[in-house]
Amino acid sequence: MSETDQPRNTPARIFELYKTMCLIRAFEERAEDAFDEGFINGSIHQYIGQEAVGTGVCSNLRRNDYILSNHRGHGHSIAKGADPEAMMKELMGRVGGTSGAKGGSMHIADFSVGMLGANGVLADGLTMGVGAAQAITLKGDDSIVAVFVGDGTTNRGPFYEALNWAMVYELPIMFVCENNTYASSTLTRSVTAGDGPVARAKAFGMPAFDVDGNNVVAVDALATDLIARVRSGQGPHFLHARTYRVKGHISRDKLLYRRDGETEENWENEPLGQCASWLADNGLNEADLRSAHAAAYAQIDTAVTAAKESPFPDAALAYEDVQDFGPPEPWAGTGDAA
Amino acid sequence: MTTMTFADAVREGLAEEMRRDPLVWALGEDLSTAHGGTSANQYLGLIEEFGAKRIVNTPISENTIMGAAVGAAVAGTRPVADLRMADFGMCAVDELVNQAAKIRYMFGGQARVPLVVRQAIGMRKGGAAQHSQSTEAWYVHTPGLVVVAPGTPADGRGLLKSAIRADDPVVFMEHKDLWSTKGDVPDDEGMVPIGEAKTLREGSDLTIVSWSRMAHLAVEAAETLAADGTSVEVIDLRTLWPWDKVTVYASVAKTGRLLVAQEAVQVGGFASEIAADVTENCSTDLKTFPRRIGAPRMPVPYAEPMENEFRVTTERVVAKAREALDA
């Protein structure tokens, strides 16, 4: 849903963001259902409760801008314009998946919309992001890079290398720190010294700003400003969005580390409800909101059905796309990987 | 032909590729300083010709040198990342192994990762435990990577050019003790294809397969053995993955005996893979089982007598070769 070009804070623009957030929410809920039914292997990291961050940021990006995601990448992908049906096929390991069913949920990517990949290793998106920004500089494009990182990642070394690097080379990049409170099952503040991500970014001389990450109107407004600055050559910027991971680290996570009532208290502030209230207050009628919500779920239900009906890829495809020089040899003898 | 050092030849190769393709660029520590690289002048003068956007002098940030190269490669450029030494390359194994080697695959072919990472290997005198290692086997073991280890100035230049033009991530491992060695470099483009070995010396009684600096020692060993009337063929693999099985198999078919010599620790080394492969695939040609020689499984020691105890010397290669010849 890139390039929403209406002026900010208009009901029409925010309604578009609401639709994107509904799509992400529906995707994550239906993905969990499919996981529980045994249609998805491995694990899924859901974005429920954080939809406003990816949506508010990506709505200000162009198709040829790059984003790099972390392990929680479904929402970023949808917000950047990836096709949810191809994504659902990827999660289910089916033909037609965004990555040909080679990567699954944690490696969701859609290069055709500038989504350069979710990632199983935290902080690698930062180092690759500065490289992508360097490539932009070398090619003389006017595109930019946005890197999504979590609060837990601010304790990895490459986070500091990349922030320093981005400033040294004055790269066209925005770092988006989605502070969802938890680093896996650990409260991030219990293992983190100092005054937090904004202070850490400022230590590099990087302009850094804090926003309520559950308020898509606020995220969108701040992202509009910061991305305009990055695009106009003012160098790296840092957006810190306070949010809350409503679900567990992965869908199977039973949240045994949370105090009673904590999840429910935070659910009161979840972004879709806030956005719907804002839209109602700004003149949108409830029927339109309800039908947008229903349309998102209908789209995802169609995607789920299509994914379940899509075949699994031929096992022989496993050998493709390893490398040009010295590709793998199939098992000797049978000519059949099975 | 022009005679030049290994370091100069490889720098020429990089400069030629940078002139040919404006999307080729280099990044690493100290690239624009007075000695232009890791004290061997590998980048001397390049910043003056290509500017600071293409010869990027970086902070000591190995994760980002490697990670930025990956990001810049998927975003359409052809970076050459220099990690100074394979020992420092370990600081960036994640970005090389988890990202560079896997991005094309795990994203289903949506992107290629056309980068070169230079990681100098090998012992000099007194380098001790952390400035001496030969880690080629780590990367040969990693699907997605190409590994080259040229041993001459011409091969260094020609293989760097091929590596830059390849769409695969290539680990370019140059031996630190070869940088100052001289050799003839062709005046033409001088491409050396990835995956092609070179027979340094022909022979009929034993095949010694080696690479990088050790290939020179293998030639010395062959000369010593020639004095005994033994005819030894020496193959410099040049590319370790994919290695040139055609050339090695043909040689073993001729000689019936194989010794694989490497500077690295023997256990789990690449010589073991070649010996095992030839055992499986050339059994009817072999007159005796393949031998391998590599260093003892210990860190590289500092003091000279202990350091020499670690080294795979020409004499040790000769002794091992005689074992195979006498069998």
C-alpha cells in the first residue's frame, strides 16, 4: 500500500491505512489458524498489535524504496505491497509462494515491491540496509531504505556498527525501532542499560524521535516528516515506535512469563481499535469501517483457500537457486531426492 | 607479459574491473591510507582514480563491512569487501554464511548476491594464533559460496576478475606470504575461469594436488623427488569450490597415486574431501590409497622452532609423497 499520496491526517488517507492494518491483522489471525491446523511448519512470528508501525512507515515509501525486516516480517511485507496470497502460499510451503516455498514465514520477501527480506538473524537487516543505501548512493537513485528492528536488537553489536556507518557515509536510510517491549520472552528493559533506543541513536548524532506506535495517525505523520528529510539528503533518521507484542514471540508461545492481566490491559490500546475510533470521530461512518474490516478478512480467507489448494513443489526444485558455480548434485542412483 | 607482484596484479585486476563496470566498488579498513590496504599496497592509488564512493575506507566494523556488501549486492551493485585476514573474517561469518550464501536460495531466486570477499589466509613468520589461519574448508563446506585460492600473480588477477563478474558470492583467499612474490602477468584481459585447475608440472608416478602457497611447495617437492628419478605431477586447484574434478581424475588415472597437500590443519580440512572423493570415484585407477598432509590440530605457535613444528614443509611433503610412491 505504498505511496498513499493524500495529505496526511485526512480521513481518506487514514482509512487507507486502516484497510492495510485490517489486512495484516486478518493475515496473522488466519495464519495462526492454519498453523494450528497443521498447514504451516516451523514457527510463525505474528505482528498483531504492531500493525500501525509498519503501515504508518510504509505508507510513506515508494515501490522502489527498500525495506529490510526482522523475523516478524508479515506485516512489513503486506504494508510494502506484497501479495498476501503469495505470502500465504509461502507460509504453507506451496507452489506460488513469494520465495518458491524455499523460505517460509521467517524468510518472507518480495523483491518486486522492494521488500528485501525478513530475517532469522537479528540486526543483519541493519548492516544489509546500510549496504543497500550505499548502492542507492552509488547508482544515484533517489530511493531510500527503511530498516525495521526490534527493541531486543538494540543490544546486538551490529546495531551500533550500522548506526555509526550510516552517519559516517550520510546514507539515505531510516531506522525504525519497533519497541514491542519483549525480546523473545525477556522484558527488554530488564536486560538493557541506559535510557533506551532514542538515547542510543542520539549518541551517534542521529536525529531520533519517539512516537506512540499504536497510533497510526501519529506514526504516519512522523514517518512523513522523517522520510521526506531522508529523501532530501539530510542523512539517517531514527524513528522509535512504542508498541506491544500482543501475541507471544511465536504463535505457540503460552506467555507464561507475563503477569496476569498484562496482555488484556495492553489490548485496550491495540492499533486497529484506536484507528477505527479516530475515523469515526472524523466522520467515517461505521458501516464503511465494518465493510472494510470484512473485506480484509474475505481477501485473506480467499488467500488461505488458494494456498491450501495449491500443490506442494516438486522435491527436485530443492536443487535450484543454490549457486551458478558448483550447484548441488542430486542423490546418486535413484535420481529422486526421496 | 609483465612481471609484477601478486598484490600489484590483484590491484590491477580490481582497477580494470572498476573501469569496466561503474557498479563495481570496494570497501574495507585502511583502503585509502598511505599504504593502501593491509600494508601490502593492494589498494594503493585506487581512491585517487575512483573516489571515496567506490573505494570506501571503513571503520573497524567487520559485521557491517560484510553485511553492507550483501545489501549492496542485492541492491544491484558488485562490491568487493576486504576483511584483511581470514582471522577477522570470523567476525563476519554470520553475514557471509547466514546471509550472502543463503539469500538467493531462501528467497527463491528473487535476488543474486554478486559480491567478492577477500580474506587473506596463511602463515607468515611470527603471525601466531590469530593472524595465520587458513580457513578455506569452512567456506567450501557452506552451500552457496564459491571459494578461490590463487597462488600466482596472474591467477590472482584473473580469478579476481572472474569473481567480480560472477553472480555468486565468492570468497577470495590470497596467501599473505604470496603478496610480495613476483610472476608474469599477461598483457591481455587475462581472465582465469572459476573452477579450472592448472597443472604446474607433469608427471607419471604421483599426483600432488594443492592450492595457494602450498602449491609452490608441492612443485619444490616434485623437483626433489625428480632427483630420485620419480616423476610427480603437480596440480594447483586455484578454485576450491567448485574444484576441478576432471583434471584431478585424469591425473590420477595417469599416475595411480594421489597426495593432497594443504597448509591448514589436516583434521576436517579440504584435502580430506578430495582424498575421499578420489577414493570413491577413481578406485580402479588407484594403485594405493590417497594420502593427505596438513598441519597438526593445534593453534599456530609463535616461537620459531614451535612455528616450524606446525608448518607443512617441502620436506614433509616429500616424505609423505615417498610413502605413497613406496606403497
